[in-house]
Amino acid sequence: MDFNRINIDLKNSIENVPYSLEIDENLFLNAPEIIQQERIEFTKANPFKKPDHIAVKDIFIPSSEDGYEIRLHIYQPEGFNRDRILLYFHGGGYVFGLPEQVDDQMFGIADTLKAIIISVDYRLSPQYRFPIPVLDGFDALRWTIEHGESKLGINSDRITVFGASAGGHLAAAVTQMAAHHNIKNIEHQFLLYPVIHNRLNTPSMEEFTDIPLWNKSYAKIAWLHFLGEGNEDKSIQYSDLTCYNAFLRLPQTTIVACELDPLRDEDVEYAQLLYKAGVKTELWVIPGALHVFDLFDSPVKDEYNTFLMNRLFK
């Protein structure tokens, strides 16, 4: 691709990062547990400073599937608004990542909006394949609804679900599952460059095969780990989000996509499905941005953060 299409300030910020941002494809495919451990060690070695007025704690809840203890990473600012509840799902290609990797973003949201954030440390693939990560998220939602008031002092009737990349897929899948079970506590889903389906055949997926940070090869490996060998091409409800049959029941939706992201066209496709079903939907395709642009200081990130703070809670 023409790398001059990347926003110049964003490009400069990415180039000035003092460590490698690329994923070793061989490790990603054949030894993902090494990348998992590297990401854990990096996050622990580079913690973000916690503001004194934001309490952070972990709550462990049992999985309805097998009793596994799912960790919920809670951010609770002083003077929080009990009507502002954010259920968050981090990114990482289904394979790596943990809530603490975006502590700084969560601190900013909690501080600015006085929101309580429940970040789900869902189980990762390939050790735990689909549907376990989705079910972990659904268990987190049900716990929030059933115990949020008594344990956290929140109004669990008004929940915003937010996820990025693979976490965006999980957030949207949990929202679909909630609608299927006639759970109406989710007011809004905010999906940041979400994964939508596993077809890997959109024009943007075919175009951005050599772009930094996320490309078609990474996406193919991620889906292989998430679904398992032999299931990569199957359209499965809650795996392929376009297979849902009741879009009209979904809540108000905001989708942020990136012009230079392999996931761009599937994000646009999902927004169109929601539009056609009559769901109040806002789509913003950010010019010159690429996947995980929001991890790098730039005017593009600043503009996005302003948008985010204005849109999360309706």
C-alpha cells in the first residue's frame, strides 16, 4: 500500500515508538503462548500511573460454563455517576492481552465521565476457543445486572458495552446474545474497529496485507486460534456477527472504523445491516487512521478521544 496515506502525525508517532510493534507471525501461529506471556510481562513492567481518586480492584465471578473464575477489573472513581456503567472488552486478536494494557484509557474515561468501568479478563484462545470468550463476557454482563447494585452501587439498567478490535467483536456478540435472551439492560454499544466476521475477503482485507500493526495474515491466524482447525470458514452465530437474525432488537450503536484498516469494510457492512434494520447507528471512518491508532499520541487520537467522551453515554 501507499504508506503516505497514513496521517503524517500518526505515522511519526508510530515510528518514534522505542520498541517493535510487529507480531512475529511464526510465534503467533505456532507458539501463541509465548506472545501471551510477553504481553503480560511487558504490561506488568510498564504500568500506567493510577490517579489517587480512582479505586481499582478485581472481582472474580464463576463461569456458568465450567466454574472457572473470570476476573473483572473494576475502575471506580470518586463521586461516580451510578447511571454510567461501562462493560469493556480489550483487544488482542482473541489470543493475547489483558485489561491493564489500556489502564490509561480507562483512567481517562473514569475520570472525565465519572463512570464505573468493568473490564472483562475473558479467557484467551487457543487454550479457550469460541464460544468460551463470548460466554465469559455474557457471564460478566449477567453478574453486572444481578449484583452491580449491591456490590458496586450502580444502576445496572443502563449499561454501555464497549470493545476494541477482537474485543469489539466480543462486545457485539454479548450484545446480540443479550437481545436473544430478552435482556434489555444494554443502552448502547460502542465498537472500536471491531472484528465482524471471518470471511477475510473484503476489499480492505485484500488491500491491507502489508500494513503495520494488523493485516490479513494476522487476522487469518487469529481466527484459526479462535475457532480451531477446520472451522475457519464456517458462519456461526456470535462468531460471524452478520448471522444474527434480529438486528432490530439491538441497542443504539456507535462504530468507529479506520480508513487504512483491513477490518474497515466489515465494519461498514455491519453498520449498514444495523441501518437497514432500523437501529440508531453512527459510523465514523477516520481518514488516514490504521488499526490501534488510539494507542499513539497524535491529533487523530485527540479528536477520537473527544468523540468517545461525547458518545459513550447517551
